[in-house]
Amino acid sequence: MVCIACGAKAEKGYTTSVTDLGKCLLIVRNVPCYKCTECNEIIYTGDVIKRLEQLTEQAKQFSQEISIVNYSSAA
């Protein structure tokens, strides 16, 4: 895959996604992604973006200040 920011090669890897929902901070660990070898840009596939959106909607329903989930084991 090619980096959308700089055009260099992006390789498969994993990252941690952090989303501030205002009343809650959602941390999702081990999210599959592509990482640029030059500028470290993180690129998600459409399926991963959809799953992160689902996890975000689930986190909004809880009244926790911080939610930490593992991408691969989240229900």
C-alpha cells in the first residue's frame, strides 16, 4: 500500500486508537492498520474504520470516564 500523505510504502502493522468522546476517552489497542515507513502516517481499511465506529457507538452508551478495549477481542 502507498501512503496517502507522502507516497512512500506503507506496511501492515498495529496501532492504538484514542478517541475523545467528550465525557469519555476511548482507547482501542491492537488496531490493524498500515503504517508509512517514511512519515509514520496511519492508514485504516474501510472494514477497520467501520469497526472503530461501532466500538465508539458502544462506548458512548457507557458512563465510564475511560474505556480501554482490545480490537480483536471486543464484542
